[in-house]
Amino acid sequence: MGDEITATIGRKLYSFDGRVLEIFGGDVCRFHIRHMYLRVTGPDRKGKRTVEISHGRPELPGGRYIWHYTAGEWEQAHGLASLLEVVQAAIDSPSGHETA
């Protein structure tokens, strides 16, 4: 993938170039697909969703970020769901896994 994909939600800008996911707005976070765990849950009965991203596996010590979005925020997050699907596909691809 050579093209950058972006999505904006509130004050956060998500940017993915095929290997690195960057999140700007407040603290800047960077995650490489070879060392990233991504989980999107929801919607719950009120439409809320949670995005969890961590460096490595979530049960290990290290950076872990969790964002909670209301139904309205998610609705206004143009392109975020698609961007996160592309990121998850990159993580799951053979090139997204480290070789021993």
C-alpha cells in the first residue's frame, strides 16, 4: 500500500500508511503493524464503541490506549471504521507478522 489513509474524529486525526498507524491530537501515538494489537468493540445497546490499541499483546506491560466513542461521535467519524479495517487487515497479513 503506498497511499496514506486518514480519518478524523473530534480532535483526533488517524493516519495509516500501510505500516504505521499514527494518531494526532493530544498525545501523538505511533504503532507499527508488526507490534500492534487492535480491537474495536461495539456497538453496545446505546451505540457506544471502544477502540483499543496496544504495543504488542494487551496482557503484557507497555503502551495501551483506549478511546470510547458515543454513537454520535462514531457517526461523525468519516472513514474511521474503514481505516481501522485496513489496519486490521495489515496486522493479519503475512507481512504484518514478525518472523522468528
